[in-house]
Amino acid sequence: MLTKNLPTTAILQFSMVPIVIATVWSSLLVLAYYFFGFHWLAIPFLPISLLGIAVSFYLGFKNNAANERQNEARKNWGGITNDTRSFIAMLNTYLPDDVQANNFKSDILKRHIAWLYAHKSFLRHKRMDWEHDLPLNNVYRKKFQKDFNINTELTDDISDLISGDELKVVQTAPNKASQLLQNQSNALKQLRINNLIEDFRLYELQNHMTKLYEHQGENERIKTFPIPRQYANYAHLFVTIFSFLLPLGLLNETQDLNIWLTIPFSVLIVWVFFQMELVGEYSENPFEGLIGDVPITSITRGLEIEILHSLGENEIPKPITPVDGVLM
């Protein structure tokens, strides 16, 4: 999100379930207490408040861990951006200005664009069971795919960037981005065989390939390995238990003032706790095509534009711009 505040519509959409459940549950308890004389439902608030403090600390630790994952994802793509620009500069500096070298440079840099799209494609789409799969999540995914013209088939993005033979090899590879980096290393080796660079420059260029492998591996680790499930699931369980007990304690606190205040106070506090849990839950997965994603589609397009401009290409795509405050 690039706007200062989250859209009210989105907040309500993702808050509706806990709000409705809290309203119904607290209302049933108040009705039972007020009309049927079930005064035994009111329990001391002190143990519930202690539970709420413990849950708050637990959520804070979980959200910090989730935020670290999102920040790491941002840093990894910042590293990809920096190393891509360095790679362009190195090829422009190291290679002679002749037809053969320029053809090699064009092939290598366009293959690098293909690698960016292959890596983005792996990260962008839902692949893991723990990623969010509510009907509302899928509605947003489809909306963003349409708004930002995100292809669901990698072939559509890279078919014009590499040869047909190489495309066939990439399509059958278990990890398409890694295959493209391997092909890139082979192309750098061919530069040395053709005496277009010497050993030292080959070594420097290959070091850049190693950095790209590292960035790719770090992003794939974030994508394929979640916060430990027992850690994440207990957070939701603790919030649910606290939300269940909260109105019972509020009955005891509001009975001398106005018993009906139990309902709004319960709904408000439950909403806050579930929103706290929800923030960490969605920050945990920065690559799943939803509103809190790292904007890798925009980053990839920006680097593509820089590469094509450095090659003197005439047909250069336009940058990705925000839609309703969202940048993917």
C-alpha cells in the first residue's frame, strides 16, 4: 500500500467475521444474564486481564518475526536491483564495442530480464498450504492480476527474451530461474572462450551470478518456509480463547453500571486483538499476490526498462503505476 491509511472497505471485509461472532456471543451472554438470571456467568476480570496481557506479548513477538520476514524480502529485492545495475555497468565496461560483443551483451541482459520474470513468477503465485486461501483473498488476487496485467504463464513473459531452444529447456527445468542463471554462466564462459574478456573479468561477472543465486535462494526460503506453524497457530488459538472469556469477565465489571455495555466493549477489544493477529499473519507472507506484498512486479518492470534502455531498444514498456493506492 502506498496510501497513508488502509482502505476502510478492506478493513471491514477482513474484520467482519470476528465482529459478527463477538457481537453474537456477547449478546447471548448478556441476554442470559439479564433475562434468565444466569448470574454465575460473570467471572472475575483479573485472570482474563492477565491472559490478555500475555496474549498481547505473544502477538508482539510473533508480529516482530513476521515483520522481519517482510523487511528481509524488501532487502533481497533491493539487492537484486543493485546487482542488476552493477551487472549492466560491468558488461558495458568490460566488453569491447563491436558487433559480436554487443550481440553477446544483448543476449545476456535479455536473459537477465527473463530470470527476473521467472523468479517473480515463482514468488508471486500461491504455492504453499499455509498461504491465505479465503475466497476474499482469491478475489483480491484476481483483481490485482487484472489491474497490473500479471501473467499467470511464465512463457508469455519470457518467450521474446530467449531463444526457442532455450525456452524449451527452461520450461522443463524443476527451477526455471536457476536454469536461466546456469545458462547465464555458460554464456559468460563463452565470452572467455571467444577472448572477449579475460579470466579476472570472468571471475567478477561470475561473482555477480553467485549474488543473484543468493538473492533467489533467500526469497525462495521466505516463500517456501513459514514461521513455525506451532508458533503461528498458537497465536490464533490464544486470541480465540481470550475472546471467548472476555465478555464473561466484562459481565462482572459492567453489572453495577450498565450490563449492556458488555457488548460494545467486547466487540471493540476482540476486534483489536484479531486485527493485531491479522497484521502478523499477512506480513508473514510477503510474496502471495495480496495487498501487503513487496511490489516485485513494479521492481521487475523497472529493471526491465533500465536494461532495455541500456541496450538502445526502441520498444520499452511503461512503468507499473499504483492502482487505488496499491502497487504490486
